[in-house]
Amino acid sequence: MRAWQVQHHGEPGDVLHLVETDEPVPGSGEVRVRVAAAAVGLPDALMCRGSYAFDPPLPFVPGQEVCGVVDAVGDGVDLAVGSRVMGVTCFYDGRGGFAEQTVLAAANAFRVPEEMSAVDAASFRIGFSTAWTALVRRGGLSVGEDLVVLGAAGGSGQAAVQLGRALGARVIAVGAGPRKREVCRELGAEVVIDRKVDSVPEGVLEATDGRGADVVFDPVGGEFAASVLRGLGAGGRFLAVGFASGEWVDVDTRDLVWRNQSLVGVLASGASRADEEVDHEALLALVADGALTSLTEVVPFVDVPDAVERVAAGSVVGKLAVELTAS
């Protein structure tokens, strides 16, 4: 099969090589999927560089998210061959999704509605499950609350903007540049702040009549995210989701205590399969109602290195997905 393989660490455009390799064999509790589409994320670039938390042994195939059709199953798997699934690959051991076939743990494979395209499904699972874990399970977002979404035009950010609105919150989106501001408005944000032009903390305080936000969704991290804490209201929750800036947010605990604020860590894994099924079906119900949509640009399989480079550069609006076959 064809696969994009990293043979040594470096920049994605330099280290991703298209190779012919053996089809992966699913082990116990695993399924093999014929890949129809694979999403591209920042972790793929970090894995190429050897700087991700999960560092597969060389050589490896990156690619965390896919949609495809199950064509083989390992022992102990109650999932039929021919099932259409979306989910997270075994990228952590090098069996990622930038290939014609890949392997998923059966526990990480979820159903795809018939009407959902392969591209949308491949781009759905991580972003929207992260947003759900953050806003519902960890942040307890309530109707009428003010939600600030950093990196709002990015992969997880656009999911949080849409889900926040669907949950009845007032969404204040933070982006950079005219195109990203426009997308934030299209996704349903009531207030949009351009971080390159305006002070984000002051913009949040102005939008909330000085109260500050109830919840901040932060996939960015670093000094910028720390500055936004000045726009978090008393009793507010700051959701640490990611570190697209290269660093996690650094918080002064004393400041949190003085205002009864909470710093909440968010990891969209570790829940029981039963809970994940409940969350997945709740998200799909919102899709069916038209409240959620995947904002995805399609690129051909031969352009994987360029796609990963674009994501690493932060120039992508929404998500990128590589399309292999119709599904």
C-alpha cells in the first residue's frame, strides 16, 4: 500500500516520504480500515519534528484522524467488516492515517451517519469531542454564559464556537485577520476580536460590560493565552485545551484565588466507552439538526507534506483533510 512515512525527524516537507509498504495487520481489539479520508492536525507536524508527547519509533506513518471502511478485524472485536467508521488511529505506535490502510483500536472507532461525507467525518472526531469534553464535561457551560474561544478559526476552535452557540452561550471569538474574522461570524460568534489589531482582554471586558467572561476555551497557550486571563470574570473557568503556540498557558495561582477562578485541564480521552458513545451520539444529533458542521478544506493525497506544513504555519482556516477514496 502507499503511505507517507517519516524516516527521520525534521520539518514535514523535508521528512515525509511516499513509500510502498506492507498492509498493517490488526491485533487483538483492533480494526483495519481502508482509508477514505484523513484529517491533518498540528500533532502531525509535531510528530514529524519529534516534539510531540507521543513520539512513535522511526520510521512511522503520522495521521491521527480518519474515516473509512473496516476491512479486517482482530480478536475480540465485535464490529463487522464493511462498517463505516470515523476515529483515532494507532498513530502513537506509528500506524497513522496518511496511508491507504490504517489501524484503529476498536474502542476508538465510532459510527458515521450515512449522510456524512468521509471528509467531514475524518475531520469531526477529535475537534468536536474535545469541544464537548471542554465545554460540557469539564467546563459546565450554561445557557446565557459568555464564552471566549481562542484560535476560533482553527480546528478545535471552530468546533467550540459552534458547540458553544448550540449550548446557548454567547460566543466571543478571537481570530487573526479578515478571513478568520469572517469565518468566526459565519460560525455564529456574536462578537469577534482580531488579536492582531485589538487588545483581547479589553475587547472581552467591553463585550461583557466589564464583568469578564464566564469561560475561556484555550487551544493556543503561551503568553497570549495568559494575557486573556485579565478578561476572565469572577468565578470563571479557564479551559486549557492545547498549546498551538508551543507552550502551555502559565497561570499565577494567586490571581485565580483572588477571583475564585478555575484553571481546568481538558483531555478528550480516558472516558469510558459508554460515556464516549453518549457524547458522540449527542454531537451527531446536533449535526442532524444543522447546529454543527465541519469546516474542512480537501487536499489530494499527493499533497500531504504541503498540507502538514500549512497546518504547522497556522495559515489554515478550519481543518484540512486528505481524500483518498469515496466512502
